[in-house]
Amino acid sequence: MDIDFTGLKFTGKVRIELTSERDVVLNSVGLEILHVTSGQKNFQFKQSDEELTVSTGTFVGTLVVDYKGSIPDSLAGIYRAPYDHTHVVTTHFEAAQARRMLPCVDRPDVKAEFKVTVRVDKDLNVISNMPIDSVKDEGEKKVVTFQKTPRMSTYLLYLGVGKFEEQRDKLGKTDVIVAAIPGKSKLGNFALNEAKKAIASFESYYGIPYELPKIHMIAVPEFAMGAMENWGAITFRETALLLDAGSSTRAKKRVSEVVIHELAHQWFGDLVTMKWWDDIWLNESFATFMSFKVIDTLHPEWKVWDDFLRMETSGAGARDALKNTHPVEVHVNSPDEIEQIFDDISYGKGASILRMVEAYIGKEAFQKGIQHYLTKYTYSNAAGDDLWDILESTSRQQVKKVMTSWIRQPGHPIVTVSLNGGVLKLHQERFLISGAFERGTWPIPINMEVNGEPRSLLFEREDEAVDVGHISSLRINLNRTGFYLVRYLGLDEVVWKSNLTAIDRWGIVADAFAFLLSGIMTFTDYLKLLTRYLQEMEFLPASEVSDQITFLQLLLPSRMLELSREFHRSQLRILQGKTDENSLILRGTVASRLLFVDDDYADGLAGKFKEYEKVEPDMKQAVALAYARRTGDYDGLVKAFRGTSSDEDKTRILNAMTAFADQTLLKRTLDFAVSGEVKRQDVRTTVLAAAGKPNAQTVTWAWLRSNLEKLREFYRGTGILSGTLLGMIPILGVGRVSEVEQFFNELEMPEAHVGISAGLEKMRAYDRMVSSIR
Ligand SMILES: [Zn+2]
């Protein structure tokens, strides 16, 4: 490729060695094809949709395509990522976007070796998957040639051009490198150290060394996702890789989690790839599950399995309780469909099921199976079945039956437990947030503890009876490794007399919230249950209860304000003396919530904004929120936004600016978010933040209606809008269901269809719950 860095266009020449039984069909979008040749032969070609058909007939040899293209301000394909009045040129190809940079067979199962050569201005750096092989000067320009990659999929290719600055380190023979825009690479030191430790952990767990001579971790100034696992050249948004002195503990945990997730992919996804996007969960669930495993060994004090339950398992459960869910393994075809399955099901549900299966067959058999699988399919592709076969043979347990059912069936079960004359009765059916009952069975590996004794069974039918005799204590779904809800009927006293762990207490209240939404628990019973948590001492259940109260406060302010004040005040007292990192995070969250229901407290926090620099990192968000809420100083906050170069700080201030009590200021904030001054990547978080603020729903909804086309433009070619609407619609729509339904029903928006349908269903459930309580 010859890249015109300032003119933002390029010419390219791709040579593909291939064999074809009929006319060659390549993928290509937005490229101007100049000619297609082979040796002296010039071929006719035609372009339609995303395909370039070349009239080769049967073909064996090297096909050469000459083409040119431009570098837009988008977030997919090859694009311009601006900063400080200049830019870098970067790529993001997953799922079907490599075709925007080069004509190719853009499918994950068609792997090839790539040799990349780029001609650029002399003063620019170029990064690709492999190390540089040679650099030759050509006048004002230079030609950079990279070493040939191993066999790999097109969606993992990478090219970055710009004034990158690097921090380098070494792990054995592997160069581990952080690259960022000038002045920022040293902020990647924490990530660099995490990466070295994590690579060593993965090498030992997988039993396969990291394959490439180097690994880049690149902070890209505009980036749609958190990060992308391009083989040997991982890209990140800045906040997922860089930390400065003002970074919060939450940001630090996130950097660790994202870095390690992407490194997990270097084996799971890059070395061994799914055959087709139907199995994208194989990539994402494994990377998610494996990353938590490794973080837990690196930072046991973080108790990241608590985060796993709250973020992955619970998030996926909420999505999976809709009729508008999909099986983990889902049939997809068009790029629009593919982009929209990078969701809670492919990540969280899949990962939770892997955790359940690991608990069922044991850690050793699981690890052995994974090693065998990766070795067998190295540089190749595999499907889910290939993995079950291996896990079944390493464990001699019924893995295939269990996995097939959980992966291919949509939804998940609720297990109702009751006691009748010394017999424990279990009943399973599909859980739906709509409150409808639907028959369904899953082979559930049940782990429980009866009177202190562990018991386990594979619960496959609708009903099961277990002889237990006299019961004095009972815990079901130990450690919450099972992806199902538990409803105890008439067993409250026994359950609460059991020796409950923090995870048990979390599970009970997390399930209760789902029962409240679906209508099988009354609001009165729910509130009664919450009284057990007012003095909660543990991070996991306390975070959960805070989330639930804050959410309900949006929909039912008059019923929740008092409780929110009481709970958050009591949490603040409990957390005052704690210094562990999770407590620091929770304290920041609690403060950010208390300020909305306690004006005196908010005034105290707001006063600290004038010395914002000195505020401890975990309290910065709360201080900014309180300042916006209590002063309405729009101009002051915009000035603060402009005055910082840290994306973390910018997003904190934007979040604060959605908390103005004055609704005209909120509208100004939303307009500011799409004015061009805010990074496109952060528009989503800003509009989502607005939807989640007290009394902000009417203004945010009106704004969304008239600005939806702009959001569409920002996120074209990605699944971002789909996820954003799924987050916003349910909250904005309560109290105006038919208006919202009508608006979206009249829209033609295939790239967000999945999120919209799911969002509307969730909205109806929330609305029903609210009307039943008011
Ligand atoms: Zn991933």
C-alpha cells in the first residue's frame, strides 16, 4: 500500500495466491478497483454489494488486484483517528471490514499468510502484526516491509500509521511493546507489566508458547470497542490501556481485565479460530473466562470472580430472560447481523457456561481438554462440537449433552425448590422477564449443601425429588457456578440460618430482583428482603443492592428515595475504615449515588471541585457529579473538559454534565456530545449516562428522537448503536410505551434491529412492573 497520510487516501496492490474452480469472488467494499491481472493476462471484473467477481474461470496462480481507496473518519475498516489537530491512521477489521482496505476472501475460516509492505512519509511509524523486515528510503518516503505472518484470518490483520511513541520490554524472546500518541506511551507501564505476567500465565495454562516474535499494544485515540485482539498488534481505546496519577482503581482493574482478555485471544481466536461467526462465542466466552482465571491468580485481593458474577453472569442473565434473546451458538449471515452478536450472550452467557462446565468436570480435566484442543487445531479453525468431543474424552463426563443443550437452546432455567416431608423437590422451567411461564429443560449440574454436606446431581427432567430428611440448612448453586436462578418456596428461614457466603447473599438478592421484574415477587416482599442487606459488609452483595436501588429509583423515585439515602449512608460509614481496592471502588460508587438523594452531602462534595486535581482518584467522579448537580456551572465543566488530555477525566466530566438538575443544561450537554468536540467513541457512554440520571428521561428521549441519525453515522459498520439502544430504550420508554414502540416500528435500521427488539421487550416489562407498584 502507498499511503497519503495528509491527503487521507491510498493506493494498493494485493497479490493473492489461490486456486479456484470457477470465477474468483473476493470481498471488497468502498474500494475503487483499477485492474485485475495475472501475468500478462488482464481480467474483466464486476463489483456488486460487497463482492468483486473476476472473470477468471477455473484459476490457479497469483491474482493481482490494483485499487485505491480513501481513509474516512469512521470506526471500522481503515480509518482516521484524530487527536490534537493531527491523526493516526489505523484499522479495525472484525468482523467483516478487512474488505474496506484490501480485496480479499474475508472469512475467518479462509486463512492465509500475509506479507505487508507499506510506503509512507519518512517521519511516520508503521505498525503491523509482525516485526519490520526492512526499511528502504525512496525520496521523501520510505518503504517498510514486514515479516510474513503465520496462517491467520483476515479479520486479525492490522495496520497503523502515525507518530507513535513506544515503551519496550522483553519476555524471553518476545518483544512486548506499548505504542501510543506522543507523550502517552509511559502511561502504558502498568499494562506492560500486566501483559508480561499474563503471557507467562497463558503459556503455562495452554501449554503452548506465544507464537509471534513481538506483541504490540496500541492505544488508539478513537476506538469503537474496548480493544481488539489483532494478532501481535492489539488495539485499545486509551482508557483501556493507559493509566495516569489520577486514574481510579476501577480504571486500573479495567486495564488489567482488557489487556488480559486480548492476550487470551492470541491463542483462543488468533491461533485457533472459529469456523464461522455462528461460533463467535468460542472466541469471546473463552477469552472472557480465561482472563478472569488469570487476573485472579495475579490479583487475588481483587476477588474478580465477584466481578465476573455481577458483570458477566448477571448481565447475561438479564438479556437471556427476554424472548428476544438468542442461543449462544447463533446462525448469522450478513455483516449487520454479525456485528450485533458481540453481546452479553456471546461473552457473558458463554463464559458462565464454561465456568459451569469446569465446575462440573473439574479444573484439571478442563485444562487438559483445552490444551489438547488448541494443539490439535493450531493455525486452523474449529467449531463448538470439536471442543465438546475433546472435553468429553478428557473428563469422561457427559459434556456433549450438557453443552449442546446450553449452547443451542435460547434462555435459561429457574429452579424452584420446596420441601415436602423430608423430600426436596426441584422443578425447572424457562425464566422470562415477561412473567410468562414456558416449559423447558436443561441438564443442570446442581451443586448444593444440605445440613453442611455437599451433594451434586445432574438435573435433567422437569421435576426431581431428593431425599434429605430433616433440614437445618440449605444452599443451592454453590459459588453460583450454575447459570440458573433459584427460587426457594417456604424455605426462607432454613436458607437464612445456613452459613451463607457473600456469593450466596448476592445470588439471593440478584435473583429476587429478577423475580420482582417478572412479577413473581411482590414489591413488599422485595423491600422486606432488602432490609437484610442494610448493613451488608461485603463488596459483591453491597454493590448489587446499590445497583438495584439506584435503578429502581429511576423508575419509582417516590418509593425509593428514602431507602436509597438510608442504604448509601450506611454503606459510606461501613466503607470509611476500609482500604482495600474493592472498597475504594465501592466508596466512589456509593458517594456518586448518595449525592443524588442527600443535598448536604452533595454540597460538601461539590465544594471540592475547585481543587479537583487534588481529589483522590476514586472520588473524582462523585465530586464532578456533585458539582454539576449543585451548581449548574455548564461553562466551568466544559472548560474542565477542554483542559484535560486524559480520556478518563473527559468521560468523568461528560458523565457529570448529564447530571445537571436543570434540564435545559442536560440538553446542551447532549448537543455538545455530538458537536464534534467529543470523541465519537465517547458519545455512546454520554447518552447512556444521560438516560440513567434521575428525571432525565423526558429530555433524553426527545433528544434521541431527533439525533438518532447522527448516532447512526458515528457508528456505521459497528454493532455499537444496537447495544446503545438496548441500554436506553427500556429506561426512556417507561410511561411512554406506545410512543416509543411506534417510533421504532417505523424505523428501518437493520444495524440495530437486535438491540431495538430486545430493548422494546425489556421496556414493556419495566413499564408493567412500574404500573403494578404505583
Ligand atoms: Zn474479545
